[in-house]
Amino acid sequence: MSVPVGNLLAGLPSGTLPDEIFTTLTEAAASSGTVRIERILSTGQASPDGFWYDQDWDEFVLVVQGAARLQLEGEAERALGPGDWVMIPARQRHRVAWTDPTAPTVWLAVHIGEKQPPETPGQGENA
């Protein structure tokens, strides 16, 4: 039996990326839907002005490396650094206000209860 393994910090870019990179690490079926774990790499990207993620599933996000500011609707932006995490409940509108443009920000995102994972990850589908 093959067990998936990897390193979240492997293959980080040396410069700025034109877009964030979303990489699904693993996903599994659960009684409430799918559990999908992904790595997100950001190098200065942020949600467009006025854009809010609004998902049907819960999302746990952890900053592994780098720095970011996340905003939940109705709250002030919160600064996140290595080790900081947020559990975002389903339907809680949120946005990425800022990510460090000078060094990669590595996120670990766990999507819990997602009914159908997106076929092509991209801006507006994940936080």
C-alpha cells in the first residue's frame, strides 16, 4: 500500500508568482462530503477589492511560512504569521487582504464537507 507523503516547503518559488498556486495534497470522502487538503502559495496576492469568498463548507487555514492578513466579514483584518490558524465556518464571508510580496507565504488549507471539489483551482474558489 502506498501512503502519500510530501513536504509543504518543497519547491517554493524564488521570486514573485503571477498568481497563487493551489495544490491538492489529498482528499477523501467523509459522511459530510469531501475533506480536501491543499497547499496554497502566495507571493503578494490578495483578494480583489470587494471580493469575498463565500463557501458551502468549513475551512481550516494555517500559515506555515510567511505572512498574511485575513479578513472575516464584519471584523477587522487579522495578521497571520507562521503557526497562526483560523477555522472559517461555512458561509462565513472572508477575504485575503494581503500576503507578503517579498517571500512566499505557504498556507495549509483543509476544506471540510465540500460536496464537490473544484475541477480547476483558482482565484475565488479557495482561501
